[in-house]
Amino acid sequence: MLLPVKFSRIGLLVLLAGALSVLGCSAGGGKRGQVYGKVTLDNQPLPVGAVTYYPYKEKGNTSSVTGSGSIDAQGNYDLMASDGKKGLPLGWYKVTIATSMPTMNPKETTNAPQINQKFQSPTSTTLAVEVVESPGAGAYDLKVTK
């Protein structure tokens, strides 16, 4: 009589473990890569702005995790993942760059360099990057134009 109960508990545990493993993968589990680089505008460091990586569904990235980070005065950026974990799940990403940031004061203006608007939207950007476990030097450097 105890055997069927033990078997059903083991079966339930195996089923539960399988379900959790599938959920972990779809929520951005698995291997990740650190993403940081330099943004240049016409071969000069872009001194302000933000970079965002969006999963590139058309190239097979089904993750829901995005990454974003600020650009410093030397053009460098380092991404934080939207799920709070370190690094982004491996795969292809569309990349956007914004140089104008909303402010609380509508009269406030910034002297941010203007870049081509195509780089500011995930639907129009031509920037795409594959996040890999061990990238080469400069793998995530980005070049934009006016």
C-alpha cells in the first residue's frame, strides 16, 4: 500500500522539478554574459545618454529580460539586467541609444549631442548585438551617427 504513495510522490517531485526548470529558462535562467562597452558618435565618445538592450525575437531570443545603463562622460556603459540578476541571458538583442532624457522641469534643456533617431527605437534601430559568454575585447562597443 505504501509503494503507490511513494511512487506518486516521487513522480510528483520529478514533474515539479521539470516544470521549475522550464520556468527558469523562460524567465532568463541559464548562462549569462556581462555587457559593457563604449559608445561613439562619429568616432568620438558619446558623453551622455543611455543604452538599452531588447531581446531580438526575430533572431530567436525569447527572453523577457532587458538590460540598460547610463553612458558616462568617456562614452562607457555597463548594463544592469531588468530581473536584477548579473549579466544578460545569452542571445541576440536590439540596441537603442537615447541622448535626451526627460526632466521634471519642462524649461530645462540639455546640450546632449543629437544622434540619428533610428537608434532611439527598438523598431527602427540598426544596432544588434549577440550577447555571448566570453566576448572579445570591444564586442559591445557601439557606433552611432547624426
